[in-house]
Amino acid sequence: MALVPMFTGYVLFGFGLSRIPVSTATTLPLLEPAVAAVFAVLVVGEHLPALGWTGVVLVIACLGVLTVPSRRRCLPAMSQEARTAPAGPGSRPPAHSGPPQSLPGDL
């Protein structure tokens, strides 16, 4: 009983970890208690009070919110005028995309 289901579960979980994003892999195991509670009701015939069902619904709803992609993907790009505008006094120089440069005295 412990060898086959546990071994198969861990092998499949490891197989899935190599094929899904890390954010999904860390949130999906949080669903396990809710699924176990539902299986206890359906398979074993346990009684789950209203507060338990509320918890199951909240866990599923929260995980649904966590797994839905965000609508805000990235910040809007700067306009051409903002990129070519002359720098005023006290403004920063434009950022470059190269590797960070070390300054004398940096550790």
C-alpha cells in the first residue's frame, strides 16, 4: 500500500516538476488537503461540516487566483521623445544594457 502509491506519486510528481513552471509546482501541492477532504467524503463516507466545505472552497479559490496569469505583464515602453530628450540638471544618465561595470573601490 505505501510502496506503490507513494512511489508512483513521487515519480509522477518529479516527472511533472521538470515540465511545469516553478510557480505552478509550488502552488499545486497546496491543493492536496482539499482533495484529501473531498476523497474522504466521497470514498470513505466521512462527514465534512459547513466550515470544512468553506475551507475547501477558499483553498481552491485562492489557488485559482494564484495560478491565473497576471494581466499586467510588463511596464509600458518609454516613448521615443522620452528616450532622446536632453538630460536636465540632476538627472541620471540613460541606463545601458551591458554587464554591470565595477568602479574603483567596489568590492
